Amino acid sequence: MDPITPVHGTTTLLLIAAGAVAVLLFLIIKVRLHAFISLVLVSVLTAVAAGIPVAQVPSALMSGFGSTLGAVALLVGFGVMLGRLLEVTGGAQVLADTLINRFGEKRAPLALGVAALLFGFPIFFDAGLVVFLPIIITVARRFGGSVLYYALPAAGAFASMHALVPPHPGPVAATEFFEGNVGTILLINLPVAVVAWYVGVYLLSRLLGRRVHVDVPELLFGQATVRSDAPRFVVVLALLLLPLVLIAGNTGASTLASAGAVDGDATWVTTLQLLGNTPIALLITLLVAIGVLGTSNGRSLEETTTLLDEALAPICSIILITGAGGMFGGVLRASGIGESLTSSLSDLGLPLLVQAFVIATLLRVAQGSATVALTTTSGLISAQVLAGGYGDVQIAALVIAIAAGATVLSHVNDSGFWLVSRFFEMDEKTTLKTWTVMETTLGLSAFALSTLVWAVG
């Protein structure tokens, strides 16, 4: 649903948004009302208070809910089934053991983070996190302690790559707005993403792991599985690389088509785009995993189907809560809060780099979606960027600054907040103290690096 024409001023809309977040946190943390019910209730009240016509309130609610479910439900469903197969057959344990043997026990969190950085290059945050879940949990079970030691480096790696590095949609859209060179942006943003991850995520995760204990979750994959007939490492690695290769094929074909290097309607291009669509890639991977792992060791297809069915049951709550989080963010966007905010901030008089970061941050906090914050901010300042005649290095710095602002302060209107909260069985207060803090340090680290890139440019 497109934003409505605001009936309130910017200050009033921002107060409504702040009040909605406060009420939501009160209902969930203090009253202990179920998060799904709280999110839907507050979404309805916010829509009415923000001046969305009563007749349009249902469509505003369903727009955010449906679009989020469409993006998340298939990924989570296929990913959890794949993860369950890897866990039950011992594949996750094999991969975890191999990583630990290569990096050493003391560097297990670093090993997970580095692997997630590699896998996060073409894979979106939510898909990567779902696929990595059984590996994170297996490593955490082996060494004990807070699961945050292992979960945050991996989740933060996916978040860093998704926000900062092409071919992910946010940085690509910003580059197109600024008429920059995608190749140059990639070469600059990739090392920035790695350094920002190390400083803002990995180092912080060691501190948070010591201060906040979160038990290893048992809901999604049950108790630890130890098998003597586990698949070989090369088989497990091939299964994890399959969606990466398919998605990379889609990304490469789409990039070439956008650049005019190939015919976007060519059969091979459209085929790669279909096979590399993230849900399709995960479906193909799951079918291959069923054939390779699911029917091994005498297990029948019927038994495997029962196993997969059992894996789906625990994620219903996760999907519904994530969808409701998208509903809340969608209502905030439809209310016109973002549009009013950007129009009022366009003449702040701040240096362009700082202005880009501040606007993206406020949009992120106001409506939750990092991608929306990134693309909206890019569109808002694009005229200034084009008029300034900046080179590709400074354009890269601007993209980093906007992505940094669009990363910080993930909270209850962000569907990613709820994915992390429910996957690792953290309550909302703990998620705010850990995930929200980590996203903020990641964004601040990236912004600090953007100033260095700007100076060099």
C-alpha cells in the first residue's frame, strides 16, 4: 500500500510512532501479552491514530503482513526442513567439526562468522540465517556457554553483507540513484563490510556472550544428534553451496541484463533468474537433500516426510510474529511518517555524508525496514549527489553511510528483529540488549569507515 497524504504534521506523526513502539514494548514486556496479538493490536491502533481512513485500515494491515509473509514464509519453511535433515543425519555436526578443526576451538565463533560472510555475498539475511541455524546450534551445543557467542557473529555477518555489499538490493539501488559504478562500489564496500563486521559484531559478541547468557535453543531441532554414519563433509558442503551457486547465477544474469551486456529476455538469462530465485533455490536444494540425505541409511521417504512435517510445527509462531512485525512496519510506512520525515529533513544544512546517515537512521527507526530506509534516503539526496559531480569513491562512501544508518537500532517494527528473537528463543528485552545493540555498533562502525573512504575520495 502506498503512503497516504498525511493528515497530521511531522511532529505529531513521529509522536504517534514513538507512542506505538512504547505501547508495544509495554504490552509484550510488562503485560506479557503474546507478541503476535500485541503487534496486530498496536498496528490497528496506530493506523487509526495516524489518520489512515478507516476503510483503508484492513488493506494497510494486510499489505505489510502479506508482503512480509511472502518474503519470509517460504524461506523459513524450506530452510528449517533443510536444517532438520542436516541435523538428524549428522551433516551439521560434520560441517561444524570441520570448521573447528580448521580454525581451532577458541576461534569457533570466528569460523562461523567468516563462513557466514562468504555465504552472505549472494544470499539475503533471512535465508542465510535459516540455512546456518543448525550449524550455529551444533557448535554452541558442543562448546556450551551462551549461544550469543556463536549466533551473533554469523547473524551479524549476514546483516553486514546484506546492507553494504552489491548485489544486495539496497546498495545496488543506492548506486543506481547516484549513477555510480557497481564494480567500484563492490570493491570498496566489501572490505568495509568485513572490517565493520569484525569491529562492530565479532568483538562485541565476545563481550555480550560473557554478560548475557542465552541457552542453546531446542525448539527447532530438538536434542543434539550424534551419528556414526553421518554424510561426508564434501556432501554437506555441496548441499550448502548449491543455493549459493543458484542465487549467484541469478545475480550475475540480472546484473549483466541490467547493464545491457546481455539480452534480458534470453532463455538462459530467464532460466538462471528462475532457478536462482531464493525460494526456488532453497526448494531445489531441499529436494536434493531429501534424495541424498533423507532416504539414506534405510530411511523411507515416508519417514523423511514425517520428519520434515515435525520440523515445520515449531516455526508457525515464528512466521506469524515476523509477519505481524512486517504489518506494524507497513502501517508506519503507509501512514506517511517516512514521507513527512524525509521532506522535513531535506534542508538540515548538515554535510552530505552526515545528512545521509541521519536521514537513513531516522527512517530506519520510524518504519523498521532497512531496505526502505536505504532506498528512500538515496532517492532524497540523489539530486544533491548528481549536482555535486562526486567520483565513484565518494559515492561508495555515501552508500556506506546510508547503509550504516539503515542498519542501526533494529527494534520491534523490524521483521528481522523477530526472526532473531524467535530463532534463538530470546525474549524481547534480551533481544533489545543484544541484537539491537549489535546492529547499532555494526552501523556505527560502517559509518566511521565511510568518513575514511570519503576523505580518501
